[in-house]
Amino acid sequence: METRIVHDIATNDKPIKKILVMRLQAGGDVLITLPYLQDLRNKLEADVQIDFLTRKETESVPRALTIFHKVYSLGGGRNTKVQFLSFLLFLPQLFFKKYDVLIDLQNHKLSKWIRLLLRVKTYALFDKNSPIYAGDRNKNTINVLDLAEVKFSILNSFKVIDERKLFEKFNLTREQKYIVINPAGAFENRNWPLDNYVSFCEIWNQQVDPNTKFLILGIDQIKDKSLYLISKLGNQLINLVGQTEMIEAIHLLRYAKLVLSEDSGLLHASYTVGTPTVGILGATRNDWTNPKLPHTYFFNSSDMPCGDCMLEQCKFDEVKCLARVTPQAVLDASVRLLVKTNQC
């Protein structure tokens, strides 16, 4: 197990006042860290500063929270060399902050160089390899430092916004019940057929609530999918693809009745903010991805001989792990989840 502490914090006479946390990966990976860092913030003394280092593409949500004293963001996209050059601009400022603790939730070559250059003696490293949910590995990385015993807490440390204006901006109302559908898996083995989403929405309105509206959010990469779904569902579906900033999408997720999603950043965002979430993972590793929280239910392939394969294309004529997930099965699981969470 890679999660470890370097330099026993208990032997350090200096009180812990400044903590730097690093997570430099994709948006969903950053989101998974936040419930545990929120819990850490809530359990530490008020004068302890927690700073966060991430990428520019993923900075909007951390900046919208009251958890962090300061958020630093690296340019360069996913180019490690350019990220490092971007970090060098921050190096003097970060170095002279003299952090007492560094929590490295990335644990790769760049984060190692950052640790070395900042010369923080006490740090903990994220476990990249254990077959457990990524959030639990974030939790273990923090807890090994013995600063506080943290756990998942529904993310609610948002700076105040005008929610009325947010809903008006997208012609939505707080009174309407919305279900978010998110066909945003990165490749074939994560893509539940679009016609299954159509059937799910239709039978939901037939069997559960005819007044429900469906909402599709997300990035421009799923624009063609959203247009197809609109062509089938008409005014049952509200299309906001490419229209929201990430933080705006997250605030809308907070008020959704349910989210149905493939493996993507929005999947992690929805359960992070406490919205009942049904995930369809396909080839994604269930052990790394499924949070198994009271307000989540994930269809996954871990029970199959070929399950959790992580392949982009299936070696069979049909994607077996997805083909067996029917719209009716998803609807039934959704209703059970909403009853369980007192939402239905």
C-alpha cells in the first residue's frame, strides 16, 4: 500500500498552521477529493490554512468553496513539462509560505518534483494502486497524517450565489422536478445506447411521474448525442450542453431529483453534492469508481468474467456489460434509490 507519511508529524514541535494539498488530474478526480478536504477543514482549528494546487481546467469548483485559503492553478493542460514551467512561476511564493504539511493526492513525477522543491518534510502520498474506491484512498492519505479522522461529507461549503438568477439564466424553475441524464462516457465500452436513455425517459413519465423534465448538461463533446436525444424526446428534454460553466452545472445538480450518468466528471459531481445518483459504468473498474454511498447505485461489470476490463472497445460483437442493462432495470433501480433516500 503506497499511502504513507514521511517524517512523523507527532514529533514535530511546531504547531500545524499551513497545509498544501495537490491534485492535478481531471475534473472528476479533483471533485472526489473535496468531500474529505471539507471534513478536514471542519475538524481543524479555524486558524489552520489549507491551500490547494490544481490545474486551470479544474480550478473553478475549488475556488467556489470556503474550504481553501488560497487556490493555485497550473497552466499547460495535460502537458507535464508545461505544467512544471507554470509551477516555477509559483515556486517562490509557495516556498516562502513554509508549509508544515503537504498532502499529495496526485503522486506522480510532477508532484514529486513539487514536493522536493518546496522542501516540506511532512507529507503523505496518494495510493495509486490499491483496488479500492479512489475516495477512500483520498481519505486514507489524509488520515495517515493523524491531523483529524476524516470521512466523506456531502459537499456544501459553497460560497453564496444568487440561485434565483442561476435558474433564470437557463430558463429553469426551482419548483420543477428535473432528472439529469449524462451520456458522457469517454469511449464505446462506457456508452449506454442513446435509445436506452430515450426509453428510460419515456417509461419514467409513463410509470412514475408524467410531469418530470429531463436535463442534459456537459461539454461540447456530447453535443451530437444531445441533439439526437432532443430529436426523440422533444420538449421533455432541456438541452444545456455547452452552455454552463462547471460550477454552474454543479449548482444545478444540487437541485436535481436524480442523476443518471455514465463514467464522467459529472457522475462524480452529482454524488459529491448529495444528489441521488445512478451510474452505468460498463468497462470501468467498479472497485476504483463506485463510492457505494447511501444515495448511489452503480450498474457495473465486476461480476462478469470479462468485467472491469477498462478496454475502449469490446472484444465481443456487443458490449455485453452494457447490453444487459435495460431501461426498465435502470428505472427500477432509480425508484428504489429515491425511496431509500426519501426522495420519492
